[in-house]
Amino acid sequence: MQVNFKSMETIVNTVYKCIVNNNLIVPGDRVLVSVSAGKDSMALLHILFVLCARLDCTIAIYHLDHAVRGDESFDDLLFVIQQAARYGIGAFVERYDFNQHKEKGKSFEEQAREYRYARLKTVAHEYGYTKIATAHTCDDQVETLIMRIFQGTGLQGLQAIPLINNTIIRPLLPLHADDVYAYCTYNELSYRHDSTNDDTRYLRNFIRHEVIPLVKKRFTTFDKALLNLQQQALGAVKSIEQLMAKIYPDCIKQGDNHVEVLEDALSLNEYLFKFYCASIISNYLHRYCDTAMLDALYRAHVSGKKNVTLFEGNGIFVYRRVKQSGAVLLFCSDPIMGDSNYEYTIPLGKNVYIDELGLTIQCSVTEPTDAIPYTESKTIVLRYTGYSNIVVRNRRSGDTIFRKAGKRTLKRLYIDYKLTPEQKQKLPIIVIDNCVAVILFDTIISKKPEISQTFLTLPHEKMLVIHYWYNHND
């Protein structure tokens, strides 16, 4: 390949303009460069090194040895250390044996990518690096688009690899693989070849080595068509998000470990629900979700179950919570473990709001001859013999309830009903004078409340009437 200085200057300026026009790097930034030792990352390292003075930034290297290629991958690590010494910059190198830490249900590609990004973010945070640069090129963009189309995606997925994602930047996205190869050749940059990149058992390699060459024979400009589709998807997503923000300006609240969204804002129709969920997962959780995930999330959404886990998997956790203001969805990167207890005393005649559940409860005493007034709330009637302490709380160790077949522990009962850990933690029970009187199953799952045999009403006795309801602002 014949290259010249003018073309090399064009490549550097292309990257520089991309960085400046999109604020990828601003003066004073400390950039941690993810370096695999391959040609793309070595080109990125060299270009950023050349541009450091113009950009008023400093750079350092991060390298992860996956320990799956034995001496070959260890030699990559040594090579990266040598390059850091050559450039006179810092280097963070790590080894992690993925063969010894395989995660069930994840491919090596997926697990390695998640671990690498997690470590990059951790190192950047601990050592004060403000940006993380990766060496993705235009060719990687095309491969990602093809993979997602084949696997099933929507508009969100068609955005493919973002130029900037929080602190992660990708300055080489305007360049093709041929540009990178020419740059390395002209500047006599050494780089390493990862033999696993030739293994077509991995999906990206299969797309790169088998699918793209075949498609290119028939459609010579297919890559431009796909990149045009990606740009249209970017514009469409941005437009829909702006419209949704106008319709529901305050529907999203960002917490410490989650994003809270008013469920009504997502419920206009199935398409908008899926689209907006994908948008939240992408923009806030920085995760990609495919069509199958969104279908599962929508099915759980329309089930109408309260205070439940709607979806969990691939680092995405979505929960429904019912509050005074209405139902909300919580989007989290980590599961809500649900290990805290709650307990509220219920004075007779007073409304008590249970914050953890978004549930209001009221207890009153009625004579056996009195008619129970009709309300839109749910109602339970128990015998009343003059109780001194009525509380609503979640389960405690050793709790039991008396059934027709005899005494049963709540722990065993919850297992029988296949409650999730979160449902077990949230499920409210009415406890009267330290005895379990009612389990309010209907607040969590589609099952009637269960009343202890010892609290069933008897003729000519006073009754304890319990009303409970959601979405009531006292």
C-alpha cells in the first residue's frame, strides 16, 4: 500500500476535528487509553500522543491480558509495557484468567468486554482519569450493525457504537481499517496480532471474515448504506426522546443507584414502551438490550402485577413500585437485594401509609350488626376481641400462620408460592398482638389474602375491618 505524508496528515486532522467538534477531549483531560496491542489501539495511542499538546491533555495506557492464549497474550502485555516506556507514559496492566472465571450464560466475548470496561472505569476513577479512549473504527461500527440486525434490534440498537458514552470516547470512529493500517505502516508502528481474531467461532469474527466479504461481492457500497441507516436511527431516536421529554417533562428521576420513571409515561402503546425502555437502558445504564429482552419486559409490564421484578438479566434490572403518585419503574444496573425490614403500627381509625409499598392501610372496629360500608379499597374482616397492638410489616424469622391443615411457617409458604427474594422481602403481613393475622398476597402476586384460622370472624362478635389501597394521597 502506497502512503504519503499528506494522507497521514489528513488522518490525524480527521481525528483531531472529530475530538474537537464533539468535545471528546477538553483542555486538562486525563485520558486512559485502552490498548490491546493490536494495530487499531497502537494507531490510537500514537495519534493521541501526537495530539496531546494541541489538545492540552495527558494520556496513559490500560491493558488487560485475558490469559486465554498462554505465552502469546503474556507477550502482548510485555509489548504494551515496552510501548509505554517508549512514549514515556504511565501504564496499568492486569491479567485475568477468564478460563478460571467463566460466567454461566455469557460468551467469552461478552464477559471479557464487560470485565474490561468495568476495570477501565475503576482504574480511571481511582487514578483521576477523566476520559477513557477505545480504538473502535468505522469497520467495527459496520460489524456491530450487522450483528444487531441479525440478532434482532430496534432503533436504539441501530445507533450501534456511540462516539461518546459518558466518559468513554471513540476518536477513531471516522476512520476505516485501511486508514489505520496505512497509518501504522507509514509511521512504522509495531503491533501484535491476536490469533483469536481469526477464530470464526466468535460472532464478530464470523461477520468480519465470512459475512462481510460475501456481501461486499454483491453490494460494494453496503457499508455506506448501513452507516446511513445508523445516522437515521440516531436522528430518529433523538427526535422521539425530545418529544417524550415535552409530553412528560418530569417523568424521569435519577437516584443514586437507579433511574425512576413514571410508568404512565411509557404506556402510550407497545412500541413507545419498548422504545423508551431501550432508551433509558442505553442512556442511563449504558447497556444494550435486544428485542427479546424488550418483549419480556413488555409482557411483564402488561401483567399488572404490583411491586415485582419485571426483568433481570445481562446487567439490567427493572422493578415496578407502586407509590402515592402512581406506579413507577426502577431501572438498575445492580439488583435491589431487598434485605431491609419495615414495620408500621396501625392505630384504629387512622390512615397509615407504607412507604416501601406505596400502600395505605386503615383499621376500624365494627359491631356485628353494623353493615360494612362499601369502598373502592380492598377489604378484609377479622374477629375483634380487643387487641392492643396492630402492625403491618414484612416477614421475620420464625413467623407462622394457622391454616386449616395446621401451623405453617411463612418461609415454607413463600417457597411453595415461588416468590422471588424481592417479593418475599416486600410482601406485607398484618400482625396482631405478635400473631400473624393476614398475609396480603394480593399486593404482590395474583392471589387472595390468607387469613389465619384464629382470626376468622364468629357470629355476634365485633369485627376488625381492614381497608387497604394504592395510589391514595392522604
